[in-house]
Amino acid sequence: MFTIFAILTGAAIFGAGTGGGGMGILNDGEGEQEGGKGKDQEGEELLFHGFWDLMEYKVQKIVNFAMQKLLINLILIISVLKSMGQDFSSFEKKELISGGDTLRYRIQYPLGYNAAKKYPLILVLHGSGERGRDNEAQLKWGGSLFADSAKRVAFPAIVVFPQCPATDSWSRLTFNPQDSLRFHFLSDTVVSRPLGLVMQLLDALVTGGTINTRKIYVGGLSMGGMGTFEILWRKPHFFAAAFPICGAGDPARVKIYARKFPIWVFHGGADPVVPVGNSRVMVRELKAAGAKVVYTEYPGVQHDSWKNAFAEPELLPWLFEKSR
């Protein structure tokens, strides 16, 4: 049975061989016996070796294909794991305790940090989705930008990411889904406890003597963008520049800080969570008050314009050229 299979397979392999008979080396039929071995036997041996050559070739192709697939899958897995588990070990975990309140925050010092030198300070306020007490979630958006080693060399600074508790917010506000802007800020009330603690932390860092007080910057996304607009009027003489992303603010407070420092505002044009009208209103009021404001609106982008903003190649150069 194996001989028949080999012969048939060999026929398929060698096809239209010599002799034009359509069966190639099988044309000789019952061949002569020479040296103890007939042509039929020689043909079967040739076919047998041809069959295994073909099998070896096909197996090799299968192995090569499988190895290529495995390599591609490994690259994809590594890429996914890298994106899921960014290395934020350069950000030290710390806490500020004031009375009965605790502010958890991460702080990254410049490469080659020298306590005798003064460095720019960058404060980044996260959105509502990163609230909690793990002191890790707040680095999800923006953390990789500032942890990048090349960026740390080009833009040495002390970078702070505080974390707001899950049940609180950076700003005091009310929410009305029937309102086109949805958010109304309670600016006449006392500062929220988390933002108040952030302000204490900033003052403590400045007192420490390692901060270049002419180069202090603040930015944030979503709820953090709202916190950015709020801390600007609560500490109007403190910052050198700001970058609120898909946030909102109190237009009535703009005149307090409009002429103090430049602001770069970002928003997605199709944001369904924090309507883009919030940034448009703030930009309009800032311009009317004489502010140096830049506005970037991303058409079609929804409530994740921080991805676009943090990817802006000019963001850090723009920020670091500003001084108070």
C-alpha cells in the first residue's frame, strides 16, 4: 500500500517527465533487470526519496510559518504589556498629611538631581477616572510623557501628580445635564479639600528651596482641566503658564489671572462629557481680558483629547520657554 502511495505521489511530483507519456519515469513499464536491480525497483526508490523530499519541504514551510506567527504574536503581547504597565518607578510615592486629611502624590525629580540647584516645577491634575487612594492611577495619562528619559534630559523639572480621593473633586461645582455647558462653578465657596492640599504642597515645595519660582507650570485633563482653571485664580501670582485640557471654568474669575501668564487650552470638538463650549467660553473671556491664550480644538475628537494634547510636539518647548 505504501509503495502504491509513493508511486502515485511521485507521479504528481514528477508530472510530465521524460518521454512525453504523462507519467515521466514510469514510462518504462516492466524494465530490464541489470546488476540485480530492475528499472521498476529503481523507479520506486527514486519515488520514495522524492516523496520524503517533498514531505521535508512542506514540514519546513509549516515550521517557518509557525515561527513567523509566533514572533508576531510575541511582539504584539510585549507591546500590549508595555502599554498596560508603564514604568513609573521614577515617580516617588509620597503623602502630605494636614490635620486629618491626606494628599497622596507622586513626584519625579530630574535626572542627576542636585539639591543645590533650582528646577522648574510642573503640576499635573488628573481626571475623575483616576481618583482613588492607590497613588498610581493618576499617572495613567501624561505620566509617560514626563517619565520619558529623552524628555527628562531635554526638559529637566520636578514633576508632581497628586491624586484626588474617589469621593471628592478638584473644584466645587454643580452639574445640570439640561444646560448646554452642564457645569456651574461654586467659586464663592471655600476651596475643595483636595485642591487646598495641593496648594499647601506647592507652597511647601517652594519653601524647600529647589524650585525655580519663575518657572512653575500647571495643567490637567477633564476634572483636572477644571482644577487648572480654578487654581489659576486662587493663586494668580504663582504660575508661569498653564495647559487645561478638555476642562471648564468660571468665566467670571478670568480677569483675576488673564494678564499674568500665557495659557494653552485644548479640547475635542465632539466631546460628549465636557462640552467643547466650556473651553470656547473660557478662551473668549480670556482674550477679552487681554490674555495670551492659544486654543487648539481637535475636530471629531471626543472625551480623550488629552491623548492629542500630550502628543503635541510643541507642548513642552512652549511650556519651558515661559517665565514669570
